[in-house]
Amino acid sequence: MVPIVPFEEEIKSYQQQQNAAARLAEIVSNMWINEGVELVLFRNQILHQRPGSILHLHRHISTLYSTEVTVFATTEIAIAIQEMNLPPSKIDIGTLAVHFNKQASQDDSISYFVRKQLASVVHHQGFKAKDVVLYGFGRIGRLLAKELINTTADGNQLRLRAVVVREEVDLFSLQKRANLLKRDSIHGDFEGTIETDWENSALIINGMTIYFISSSAPEDVDYTIYGIENALLIDNTGAFRKKIDLERHLRAKGITQVLLTAPGKDLPDIVYGINEHTVSPTDIKICSAASCTTNAITPVLSIIDNAFGIATGHVETIHAYTNDQNLVDNMHKKERRGRAAGLNMVITETGAGVAVSRVLPSLSGKLTSNAVRVPIPNGSLAILQLELQQKCTRQELDNILLNAALKGSLVEQIKYENNRDLVSSDIIGTTAAAVIDAPATIVSSNGRNVVIYVWYDNEYGYVHQVMRLARYVAGVRQYSYY
């Protein structure tokens, strides 16, 4: 029989863990605000996280790694990093903890090991801050605004300076947009301060002035009068998809680069983590961040194609309804989308299969795709039905996907879940572009036909991919330790 631990000792043990998690949260916040150093835990953001959430992450990751990563170890690592006076960087303290367990000698202290591992960071060359303008303030625009504000840190990052809307900016609309930013029915409240500055047509968010500009003609805006120079404009309206239309932004004073948060018609689609290296930031004037679905499935397809080769396949997306659908039955220019979004599953088309081939040319002509919009507001699922060129077992496939989620170049893009009770609401707030539902994976008896279920937060996960690409395009890159 397993010895019974006295209840009082269990309480004391958990209190100690909570105290350590609270200390870790404090260090993470201070380092980001004061030094621009971002500490993450196995790719997961822990900035602004509560102690309970941090403890949950530790347990979850320890299960996946089959090795214990304690909050006491990661807190000690964070303390050691804090004492190093690092330049802006992104450090995974979970990975450091695992490396310490596997690589450190008996005589190595955590502090000594961390200094040795991060020695090259100390002399890493920094970067210049970049002004950002959001063109549009819908679902994606508001989430981008929150992330840009939350990650401004010491000001040497991407800096949100203005938002452009097509409607007139008056006191009512400013207050309305402030409320929409503050309250979100899906993602919860924005934990910051928002004040309305009517005289300057601005919102003051966490002490920073964000100007709201009314314009229906992109080329007519003079951003320099707001002190905005050499800015990256992120167009999240969906109104402009062609290069010739997006070039109108570049004729505006103060804008030098444009990033589209939708698939482009005749410009490069970039899925960060997969093909951003094909273009140099200095050469990028206009590019597209592709779609949420393309960002979700491309990293997974890339891993599988590299490991086993994909002969052919079909992608079926079970997608949350979107703002372009009707709330009640009404006219719509597209088939079926006119029926009430909250009451019906709606079959519709998706260009994800073709879009993937634009990012991964090796899959050109190999994939078909379709979509079903379902009556939920957020959280989507892609079902990948693939015929492989090489045989594999279920264990081999699981190991390849798990390894991709824990180490390598796609740790930010792929998350691996082994939870047999996972459902769509569990995905909301996930920063990864794709979440592998491992228990749902199917491998046929011949080893060539597989079905993989990939969840994704079609809003929040996509926004984080846009942010990663925006940093790359703007040249605002940190040294990273994963």
C-alpha cells in the first residue's frame, strides 16, 4: 500500500509550490518590462499568468517529457537569468531545466550551468524598435492590439502607434472601441487600463497613446504628423487582397512595409516557422500571413512530409463560424453561408489545400480540401487524411509529432496534447498554431494511410503567428534559446 501523506503536509507542499510560482511570475514580469527579456516555459507564454496556471503547465510538460520539471528548478533558473543582465532575448526556462537534468555534471550549480548555456547571449546584437499601425479593428485587429500592447515591454519591440478605421472617429465610437477592447466574450477581459482621449482621437492604453484615424483611402493618411515613421502596417480588414491595392498603403507618409492577415492574391504567403527564410526582411515591402487554417496545418504537414513523404491527402476543416456569415437566414453572395450561423453546420469551400502548396511546393497538386462551418464562435479542427509514401507505425508517428512539439524549429507552432477528454473550448487561448490531438490519431493496418486531428484557435493562435511574422518582417528579432 502506498504510504498516506498527512493532509497538512500536502497543503504545505502546495503552498510552497504556489509561492515559487508567484515568485517566478514576478521575475518574468520584471524582466520583460525592464529588460525586454521574455521567459517562456516550453514555448508557452507565462507572462501575465497566475501561479495556478504556471503550476498546471509544469505538470503538463513533465508528463509529456516523462521527466519531472519542478517550479522550484525553473524559478531558480529564472533567478540566475535575472542576475546576468541579458540583452532583449527569448529564453525557454523549461528547456534549460531539462538540459540541466541531462547535461550538467554533479558539481554544476544551476546558476553556473545557466551562465554557461547563455554565455553567447550576453554579446548578442540588439535591434531597433518598430512602429506598427493596425489597419482595421475587428476580431483579429483587437487581438493584435492586445498582444502588441502586452509585449511593448521597454519600448524596444513592436510598438502600436495607431489604428485606422473607415468609420468616423467620434466620442461614441472611441468609447465603443474601448469597450470592445476591454471586454471579449471569447477571450476574456483585457487586464490593463484604457482611457478615452477625445481631444486627440486616441485611446490611452497602459499609459501609451494609440491614435484612431478615420480614412477610406489608405494613401491619403499622413502618419508622420502623429510622430510615426518607417512603420509596419498590418492590414486586417480583408478588404484588400491584391498587391496593387495593398501598395496604396505604401504611398502613405510614414509606412514602409505592409503585412496582410489573410491569403494574398498575387503576393507571397508566409507561414512563420516554415518559409519565412525564403525572403529577406530587407526585401519585404508587402507580404501575407496566409490564413489561420494554413498556419495550423502547414507545420504538421511539413513534419510528416519530411519524415514519411506525402503521396496524396485531403484536408477537412471543422471551422468556427465567422463574421461574414449571417446571424439569421438572409441573402449571401456565397452558397449556404446565408443560413443562420448559430443554428447550422454549413459546408463551404476553403483554399487551404492550394494555399499549403504555395508555402510547401513539394505538396503541390497532392491535397484537396473542404470546410464545414459549425455553430461555435471560436476553436477549429483540421482533419488530415493522408496517404504516405513510406510506411509508419502509430508509435513512430506519435514520436515524430511529439519531438516536433518539444524541440526543433517548430516548437512555437506545434503543441502536442495527450488528453483523451480534449474538446474545442480547451483550445481557446492557445498560442501555438496547431495542437495535435494524439489519442485521436489513426494509422491503418498497411501503415500508409493516416488520419491526424489538428485543433487550432483560429483567432488567438493565428494572431501569434502574425506577431511572429511581424517581428521577422520588421527586423525586431530576439536571441532565442529553446
